[in-house]
Amino acid sequence: MHGLGNDFVVVDGRAEPFRPTHEQIRWICDRHIGVGGDQLLVIEPPSAAGADARMRIYNVDGAEAETCLNATRCVAWLLLQESGAGRLRLETLGGLIDAARFGERDIALGLPAPRWDWQSIPLASEADTLALDMASGPLVQPTAVNVGNPHVVCFVGNRDEVDVPRWAPAIQNHPMLWEGANVGVAAMAAPDLIRLVVWERPGILTRACGSGACAAVLAARRRGLTQESLVKVDMPGGCLRVEVHGDESVTLIGPTAVAFSGRLPADVKAA
């Protein structure tokens, strides 16, 4: 499945548990010798009260990620198609996320207010998260925010003129970001339009990033670059809509798509 080109391999681990090794995850996500995808997603029975299912998110290096909102929309769509329901609650490592149908293929996600304190990003030491003392080429003084996973957002004049693979790794691997962070490169095209590209952990350029879109809109509002509550975020894979409410909780709306389905080889499924 994919959300605006941010693609995933989704495995149903509810009836038969699936706990892949790092090596298996890397093989599955490899576009040359495996299935191919930006992340591996495993659906499991919920462990949190009130959740309908649990989603585990594995990056291409095998590390487990807290949150991915494009992935959440995809899994939510699958489960809502299966149940025929109109809404559900997904459990992730980053917390509970409410999801609802918003048309035939679009899913709306309800997210709690973000965390801005330096401990929650997390940073190695106390710092002003609105403008961190970091720089790499045109990427300077990023804003840090945790929207279920850590992001830093760098505002530039023109997104397309920035060589993101050249400059973003130095920000992502900065000693202050001791767990790393997703690096957004954002440009204000209008008060209600942001052009964004995201260099995601562990070091890949994706066509879209749902949590990155939310982080960019929240950061733009905090920095006084816009006061709009409903903002469209344009990424290489397409557009997402982000609505910020009075308490800074967020609604994210965007599409999902099924690319193909199949079965993993038995020797890969044997964890």
C-alpha cells in the first residue's frame, strides 16, 4: 500500500504472530531483492484499552518507529474495509490515533496536541525548540516538535533549490538529536500552502510524510509564518490537508492506495 507514494509492506499478524528479525525486515523492504517499501507494518491484536488493533512500524534498517501517519491511514483503511465500520482507534508505539473514513479512499486521523519541550523531542540538553542552534548549508535554526515521533523543520525560500540528501543528514545526526529526527525542508508558498520534503530516519528521502506535514504546519504557526488553521501541504507525492484546532490537536486528511497483495515466503515468515 502507499499514501502519496510513501509505500509500505503490510503484514497481518493478528491470527499468526509475526516478529521479524532486522535481517528479515531489511530483506522485505529491499526494492531489488525483496518486496520493496519505505517501511514494514505489522498489524497485531491491541494491548491498550480502547484500541481496535495495534500497528508496529519497522524502518528499512530494522529499527521500530514510533509513528507514521501515512502508514496509519493505510492500515486504518484496510481495517475499516474489513469491518465495514466508519471509525477506529489504532495503537502505535507513539500513542493512540483515531481514524475515520473521509470518502472512498481518504482517511482522517485525529492527533493529540504535540509536545514542544526539549525533553520530549528528545534533545541531549535544554534548548529553545523554536529555533535550535543548528546549521547545515541552507538549513538553519530548525524548529523541533514531537508529533508522536521527533521532527525538526527547516524553513527555506524555495524547497526545490535545496539539495536535501546533501544537507539534511548533518541535521538528522546532530549530537543534540541523540535519537535522531525526521528533517523537514519547508517553504511557505502561501499562508495556506506549504511545500515540503522530508528526510526521514534512518536516512531516506520519501515522497510524502504525514507526521512531517503536521510538524511543518505546527512549526509555521508557532514561528508566526501563518495563522491559518487549515493548510495544504504539497510534497513530491501529492498533497495532504492539515487542520490545527485551538488546543493544537490536529486532523490530518489524505488518500490511501493498494498497490498489490501476496504472500511472504515461508522462510521469511519464520521469525
